[in-house]
Amino acid sequence: MGFERRMHPVLAEDLNILLSDLCREWDFCAGVRASDLLEGSKPLTSKKFTDAVLDAETELPGPRAGWERRIKRKFVQRYGHEVSTKTYSI
């Protein structure tokens, strides 16, 4: 199937697309929500996103470091190293 390339004009909805892709493609389905990640006014960084996804999982299918690189890469490909509701546009 692959990751969704189309982007939603609302950042929270677009993050939910990415989270859904992580669930469907790599089985990271622990229920992280965009609304939780976007609390406050600070930008969401690739590290914070990756840590939230991996910390929510009870068991990782392999070494954490490998998944950190893969998930971070997907975030950076989509948003750069950080994103906020103020800076996001498609």
C-alpha cells in the first residue's frame, strides 16, 4: 500500500494521516493522536513525534534505534525537522 502522499490542509488531520499510515504499514497502532502532539504553542519536532509513537508501544518489533530512524525519516520527509500550526501549509 505505502504511505499517503496527499496532504490535508489542516495539520492535525495530516498528522492523523501519518499516524494511520504508521499503524497500517508498520503496526504502530497504540493510539497516539495528533491533538495530543499539538498541545501548546511549541512546534512539534521529529524527535518528539518519534518518541511519542515509540513510547506508546508496549512491544517494538525489533531494536528501538532502527525504528527511531525510520519514523523520524517519514516525519522529516513530510514536514521537515519541525512543524507547527503556524508554519504548516501545503
